[in-house]
Amino acid sequence: MQEGGAGSGVLFTPDGYILTNSHVVHNATRLTVTLDNHDNYDAQLIGEDPATDLAIVRINAARLPFAALGDSSLLKVGQLAIAIGNPLGFQSTVSTGVISAVGRHLRSPDGRLIENIIQHTAPLNPGNSGGPLVDSRGKVIGINVAIIFAAQGLSFSIPVNTVQWVVSQILTRGKVVRGYLGIAGAQSKLDRRFTRYYNLPNESAVCIEVVEPRSPADRARLREFDSIIGINEQTVASVDDLHRFLAQWPIGKAVTLTIIRGFEKIRIDVVPMESP
């Protein structure tokens, strides 16, 4: 028996490129797109990025109406937000609300932290995933991604500036490239003796639990139980701090980790490779 699902999306080019969520299209064996005029098209998955829950699909069509992308860095709390999508199968539904917060963080399905999430009050329901959040001028300011069930007025969208970065990576490289060290770690509280002795600004660090063989971390001789407290002079207090840095750092360019090993504070250079 075949199972199906539905979501929303938004055309962002006249030649059929569509933005949606990764979780809407992931592992799909066939994709079908229905436009507002009820025309149906088979679609091709161009690429996806589960870490930000974004995907691009394309239909074979031209001269299509498409949405203009805005600038999410200009958003202000209290401004109008309009969500468009197909909640619960009701096609082309519009709901309105306001931006209630910016700069929120949200976990993607693969556990990574998505930065600068937009929180708004425009109602979202299953089926809204992947649809656009637009401002009063009709410009896309985000891609709707999640709600918190049993809560009222808590809806979340991926900011369009993040979307544009992911789009550029997928369209030029076919995927999103991020730096990879080859460690598994967890946030751990630093002993107060270390924070006082070394005058550290952070009270926690990333304790390395696993070093993968033949990885950049292994080649740099990082060890289990090393505690990472900094990367290139930036404070590391959680695994998310490492993810943020490596998402922007050039592949193959060395970084300097500051770690606590035993009772010593030392620096180790590591050359990140492309994430598998």
C-alpha cells in the first residue's frame, strides 16, 4: 500500500523552482505539484537541506507567476505577517497574524539548531509546512515550518535570508556544504576552578565523547574527554556554538580550538573537511 502526504510551497522563479520544507518531500518516491489554477505537474527534487528543513523542487513549466523574496533582517516585532498554504487540504488558505519575536532557535528534524527563527501568530496547521510567510507588500519573509501542538499563537518560520543562503548552495553545488570535525560531544558544566583560574566567560563547554577514526579531529590528535571552550577566539559553550561556526567557515581552512585537557588549557589546529 502506498502512502501519501501533502504540504505547501512557493514558486520563486518563473521557470518552475519551488521552495518547501525538507520534511515534506524527504524520501518521496513521486512528487506532484498542484498550482492555484489546479494545473498538475510531476516535480523533480533539486536538493534538500534537512539541517534547515528546506528543499527545492522544480516543475517543467515556464512564465509562471512567482513570489519576490524580501529581507528578514528588517523584520520588527508587531508587524503584519500573512501565512499562505494548504492547511488540512484546504487549498490556498490565507491566515494573518503579527511577528511576535525574531531570533528564536528551533531544532530541525535531524537535531541541528536552526538560527533566527521567526515566531508569529498567523495560525498554521498540518499542510501549511513549506508555504510562504509574507509581509504586507506580498514579499516572502519566511518559509513556514512548525507549530507547537496544544499551544495557541505559537507558529514558526525559517527566515528568508537563511532560505536564500540555502538556495544559493543547492543551486550552485547541489547540496549545502558545512564543515565537519569528526567528533561527537555533549554540553558539560565546567569546574568552577577552571573558570576562575583561566578567567573564562563561559560556565559550560563541549566535552568530546567520541573521536571518529581518520577524521580531522583524529588527525589533529583530539582526545575523548577533551573539553572545547573556544574556536578561533569565539566562545564555545554548547554543540550549537560549534555548528553555527562550522556552517559559515570555509572547508579546508584551519581553525584553532581552545580546549581543557586534564588541568591544562591548550590550543590545537584542526582543518575541517566537508560534512559527509
